Amino acid sequence: MHGDGAPIERGLLQSLTDLLSFRGPEACGIWSDGPLGMGHTLLRTTHESKNERQPADLEGRYWIVSDARLDARKELIAELQRAELNVRSNAPDCDLILHAYAAWGAACVDRLQGDFSFALWDAANGELFCARDHFGVKPFYYAQLGKIVLCSNTLNCIHHHPAVSTRLNDLAIADFLLFDMIREPGATSFADIQRLPPAHVLSCEAGTISVRRYWTLPLSAPRHYMRPNECVEQFRDLLDRAVADRARVSNVGVLMSGGLDSPTVAASARRTLACNGLAGGVSAYTAVFESLIPDEERHYATLVAEALKIPIEFHVSDDVRLWDCVNRQDHCWPEPVHSPASDGGLCQLRRAADRSPVVLTGFGGDPSLSCLLSVYFRQLLTTRRFGRAFAEAMRYLTTEGRFSRLYFRTRWNKWFRRKNQTPRYPEWLNQDLEKRLSLRVRWEALTRVSVVDGADRRTAYEAMTDPAWTNLFEGFDPGVTGVPLEVRHPFFDLRLVSFLLALPVLPWCSDKELLREAARGILPDAVRLRRKSPLLADPLVALLEQTESAWVDSFVPAAELGHYVVRDRIPKVFGEKDAWTAWIHLRPLSLNFWLQSQAATG
């Protein structure tokens, strides 16, 4: 968009749109009108997108480009029809957003649910209106360079515009070195490019940009059920709706472990597609180790696949080498990524994309059901509800399989945590950078435990709003992976989140009892009653013990690394036994690889 009224250069618009063809290989389109231009490439991931074309318009007044998948379509269409708008039941999601904006203007985001980022041009009012979904599943980037305004769901697209410089954002890079991700709201690794935060809208009129938040995760009122079955039935219904809204295709993949969360999603997907006559449309993909470290996931994931009668494909990670994810000639990460002991999931995602344009995950089960039993019982005792505390304790201890899942060691480590398990400030940061940006003060502020007043289960609320989730979602986006594949997360469905956050600690949240009950008769008991357990060993530690990893202590720094890190102050990590220590001190090497890749690509 040119705020000074200068016409769009269509050749440049087409070339920037062509850069997106990897993520949308099925259709490509551009549109321009004077100072505004739009480009879009399409990956069809829903039944309704069969005849979709973007950029799309409504009566020539509203134009949109979007990366959107909406939940609760029937309810939204009913609202639009009550607003006297003629909307087809099979309209693609981008058309529903256009109609919603026509009906309610900027307030349309209050009625949208799902994963979306979009830019909408209101020609009559000369306003560009953009939005990003509630949890930030879909990315949105923008830049304002004088009178030029650029926006895209792909950072590299904006980065290729000739007006955008390669100058780095020092605070964003420092955040990566401190936290593995950018904690500054709205920042990217590049000084000229901004990131629209989750649950925010952006408006641009006459070259002036304004950004505002439109939603915060509400505190859910506690729910109590007279009959246990009522809670389980409601959970299954909400999960099935969340999965159905994300699996509007003929076949779908599931990134599945041998735990509870992703198998629960897989079971729901099997149920949902079977109702549509597509019982064979679900496939599972599981990452396993066979020799690098002890690993039980193959055994338990196989039990799940056999019980659900779905095919499963295993990705064996034993041959991975340090920084396989960045030492690839066929991929360049748009921002620094710290994944020294894996390929970033690229091989698994590429295999899944060969069969389906959509995969589901189980992410969100842990945070939405998280709780602290010690806090819960302390509250009961402090308020002198001794009878309730005794009854709840007996109910907890008599739950099926409880004595195999008391987690004494986990609780001991949490209460008496060793020093090497706590966050640590690295001593190898460039001191001038550290002083200029007050990095130690920033680190202390952002690692301090926050308190959410009024939340019945504070840990769940804090966990669901952790910025690490947005960072994770962006890491699965095609703009980062280069893989034309939609990765969707049913546990982050707004309807399901609201329900789960309102559940009491007991009986449903502690040890994920709700999922265990919902899986009764569906998943094998060996999986359903399995104790929650991390990997039996850390692959990073195992790799650092191998002779061929000795090079990590003698890497040659890129010229730009010294601006952020004092190379000689980085401790040796070859053979390091503590995974957290190794993880922290390998961050500069991840940054070094990324800086080298940026220099190599110009």
C-alpha cells in the first residue's frame, strides 16, 4: 500500500507473490487498484476451498487476502443471515470474513473463531483492516517504510521488498539468546519488520497505522457436574467439534506420540471422519529413537494405532547430527531457531504433506489441564474445609491406577529443585549490548513468576497464555518450514479452552483424569493409564558425548556474532552431562549458523 497515492508496481507485486508459491502451489492471483495491491497463493485445506479464489471481493467494495480457517461456521453463517446478508453454506472462509466485515466492521473479529490472519481493504473508506487470531496460530508481519506499508503472513516475502533493509533488531536477537524466542511484543529479528501480536488488529488509513488488542483469555467460572459422565460427554462433544472444524478434508494426519493428548485427538479424528464415511482417512506420524537413547514411544504409539485401526509411520531420529536443521541446502530459516539436536521436524512434516494438506497435534492438553495439587489442598485447609479436603484426598488416591502414578520423584524435584534446573543468566553476552539494552534487568523481569489474580487454576491460565505457544505455532507455519502443510491444534479451540479452564482440579485436571476417562474403551489401558513421563534420556546429551561433536567447542564465529556474544566466554559443552547447561551455552552457535546463512543469501 502506498500512502502517498502512488500506483502499485504490478511487476514487483507479482514477484513478491511468486515467492509465496511454495506455501500455496494450487492457485496464484494478484489484484491492484491504484495505490493498493494484493497477492495470494492458495493451498486447499477445506472442502469449502474447492472453488476458492483470492484475492477475493464483495461487491467490489471489500477486498481480502487471508490465511484463514474458521470454527463454528454454521453459527457464524446464521448470525450473518440474521443480519440480512445472503451467505452460502459452502462459502469459503475468506468470504465469511468479508461478509462479517460488511455486517459489523472492525467488530467482526469479536465474532470470528479459528486460526486466521488477513488483510482486508475497505475501498469506500480507504482503510486497510488486518487481524491475527486469538492464540497466534497464523502469523502476520508488516512494515512501514515512509509512505509504503507492507504486510504478509510470510516474513521472507516482506524481507524481499527492495525498500526493506537487512538491519537486525538487536533486542530481538538478545531475546533469542536469553529465552530461545523473541519476547518483545511486535518485534521480529529485523529492525524494519514488525510482528502483529496474537489477538490484535491493525488499521491503516492515509498511511497511519494503529494497532490494538481485541481479546484476552477470559477467566472461566468454575464448572461442577452432578454426574461424572456428563463432563466426559461434553468434553468429547467439544473435542469432536474442534477436530471436525480442523479436519474438513478427506484425509488428515496426526503428529502422534504414545502419551494421552495426541492419541485422544487421533481417536476423535477417526470418529469424526468415520461419520463422514472416511474411516480410513486418518494417518499417524511418530518420531522415535531406536539406539541413540532409550525410547518407549514406538511401543505405545503402535498400541494406539492398532486400537484405532489407523496406519502409522515412524520417523527414526537416531541418525540426526547436531544442527541438522540449519545445515540444509534446501532450507533457510527466516529467523534464528535453537534446535541443535533435531531437524526441526522437517522430514516428518514433508512425509505428512505427501498424503494430506492437514495434520493435527495434541498440543494444548498439558497447559489447559495443568494444576497444582499442593495449592489446591492448601486452599481447602486454609479455609478450614477439612471434610472436603479429606474427601478429595480419598477420591484422588482411589482413582484407577493411582498408585502407579503418584510421581514422588517429580514432586520432590519440583519442591527441592537443583540449581542447574533453574533459569540462568548467561555470562557471555556482549557487555556493551547488555548495558545498552539493560538485558539483565529484562531477563530478571521476564523470568519472574507471574500471578494471575482471580483465576481458579492460575497455573493453567499462565500456561495457556505463555508466549512460547505462539513461537511454537509460528515454527510449524509453511512460511518457516517451507512445507505446504497446515498444522492445526484442536486443544486451542476457543470453545474447548473455555470448557477446560473452568474444570475443578479434582477429579478432572490432576493427572489428566478427564482424558483418561474419555479414553476408556477407546485407547488401550496400557496407554490410558500410563504415567506421564519424559524421555528416558536427553538426545542432546547423547549427541554431545559422540566424538564427532567435539567441533562445537572450536567453532569459528561469524563476523556479526561479536556484536552479541563474547566468543571466548562461552564454556566448553562437548561431553556436557547437564542438558540445560548445554542448551543455554549452545544458543550462540545457533545464532552463528543463522548469521552465516543470512550472509550467504545476501
